[in-house]
Amino acid sequence: MSPVDFDSAWCATDLGAYRPCRYTYEHYPYESLPPLDSTEFTGTFQRLGGTGETVPELVMALSRLAENLAAKGVTLPRDFVTFQADSKLHYSLDEVSVTGCWTDISEPLPSPVEPGAFLVRFLRDQQDCVIWYLYLRPSGEAFVVHSCLDYAYEYEARRDGEETETDLDDPEEQRAAIFWCAPSFEEFACRFWIENRLWHALNGNDLSGLEPQVRDYLRHYAPPGMPA
């Protein structure tokens, strides 16, 4: 069976007048985003200030998750493990999030559209408007997707015989509910971190503390005459 192709979109909030947002979140075409230099993504998270010390309790939890996934024929990407076990990085997306997103790592969840593939939830909006997952394939491919559905809840509800508003057995409905948004976890984390820092700077009307690369990101959206 061929791998499923997902529609792509970046789910995020506004960047002030540079990129408006009608609601709390908007789906922005992925191709409209500022490009990031893929050569920077070496698993060291330099854009986020680099790594700190590993936390034994986090390492143990990730090891259990990795063993569970290995038994199912898929693996956690190394950049995800580095980030989630690190004292400096583990909560860095929570701390910068302007919409109250928080880290919440799930157990493996079967892909509702692709036998043998699995989802691992790692970040969710405080009101579950959007939830981000690793998408893991037996081939070793790993990328980031988002959905408005909490698949941990959906599978639990089905086990308990409860009705929900979605049909897990309808592959077309489920494919339409999942959006590809980053080719790797590190690239997702970097873009999320940049955009939320930009939001804080724009709303504080002070861009002076931003690195040149972050200001370049904003410049991508600036029409002629608008400073960035």
C-alpha cells in the first residue's frame, strides 16, 4: 500500500499586521511560509539556544515510549528524543506559546488512515483547538502533522462504546482531518518558537531584541514600506 498523502498547512495565530488571523488560529498554506534553512536542522536546536542537561525521569519516560513503538515497528526520531529529554528544551514551546499550548506526550496511536503507521501527540492547545503529532511510518519516515481531533480521546471513546463526532473507520474523513506541517520535529519546533517570539515582540512593539534571522522571517511578510 502506498503511503498516504496529506494536505499541507501551518496552523498558527497572527503576526500582527504582517500576517492577520481571523480567529485564534488560521490554516496558512505551507508554501506561503518563510523558508527555513534545512542545513541548520542537525538535532542540536541551535536556533533555540542549544541543549542543556538530560533529565533522567524524562529519559526513562521516552525510553518506555520508544520500546512501545519499536514493538509496533516504528521508531522515535532522534531530534524529538533530544528535545523532550532536555532540561532547557522540554518546556520551551510551552513557555513561548501565546495561545497556551502545552506539552502532552501520548502513547502510540494507530494512524486512522495508514496501517502500520502511528501518531504520537506531543503538543496541544489549551482548549484543544489544534493538536500536534509526530507521524511515524515503518519506513523510518517521521514528520509533524496537526489535527483538531484528539486521537487518544477518539480511540478511548471507541473502546468504551461512546459516540463521537468523527468516524475513525472512514479513511477519507480522517485524512481530511490531518494536515502535514513540518518535515521534521526540529523544523516544527524552530518555526513555532520563531513565530511565537515574533508575536510577543510585535505586541510589545519592540523588535530590537530579535536576532537578524528572526527579523528576516518577519520581513518575508512585510509589504513595501512596512518596517521589519
